[in-house]
Amino acid sequence: MGEWVGREMSIAIGSGAVSGGVVVAAVGGSFAGILLGAFIGSVLGAVVGGVSVAAGHLAIRAAAFWPAPSERCWRARFASCSAAAIFLLMSMCSMWVLSTSAGEASLMMPGVAVGFAAATFVCTLALAPRSASKSDTSHALWIPR
């Protein structure tokens, strides 16, 4: 397990906590409400980070069978796997919310899924591992030219 896992989880939990606290503060919540929103946001951030890390491990395993031609291509593929996993997770959650709500369907929920996927892509692109683990120095995750 690389150090990218810790960084990915830290960013996911931190951004979830901040966004949860900001949402409660925006609707005029008390200090206790802001703390509760931050806690709930951090738990949801941990879920999102865990899914992103699982997709990253899948990308690393796939690199053994389908190596990328360059480091830039590898990092984009890694970020795309994570973003696709988050998009699927958020799409399923939004479909569940839309199917159980009595109100009219809104286009806001698919937009939220796309927003989560875009944020995941950008964060994961910056955090993608550059090579195989330090114990496995036999090959890189991309084919050097």
C-alpha cells in the first residue's frame, strides 16, 4: 500500500468535513450543528475516499496487464478509474434518493454526481502514484520511452 492511500483518504475526509460544516453554517446552524455537519461530512468523505482508493488499487492491478505508454497517461487512467467509481456511487445514491422521494425529480442530483466525479478526478490526478511500490522495483506502472 502506497503513501497515496493516506493522502487520498486525508483529502476526502477533510473536504467532507469542511463541506459538511459549511453547508450547516450556510443555513444558519448553531456551533453544535456545524460540528455535527462536519462529523457527518467526514464520515461520508471516508466512504468516498474508500471507494476512490479501491478504484485506484484496481487501476494498479490493471497496469500489470495493460501498461500505460507514459506517466501522464498512467496518472490520467488512475484518476479516471477513481472518478468513474465515485460517479457510479453518487449516481446510485441519487437514483435511490429520487426514487424514494415524493417530490418531482430534479436535475440537481446528476449534477452532484458529476461534480463529485470531477473533484475526485482532479484530486486523484495530483495524488496518483508515480511508480510501483518501493518493494517492487522491477517495473514502473508505465512503459518508459
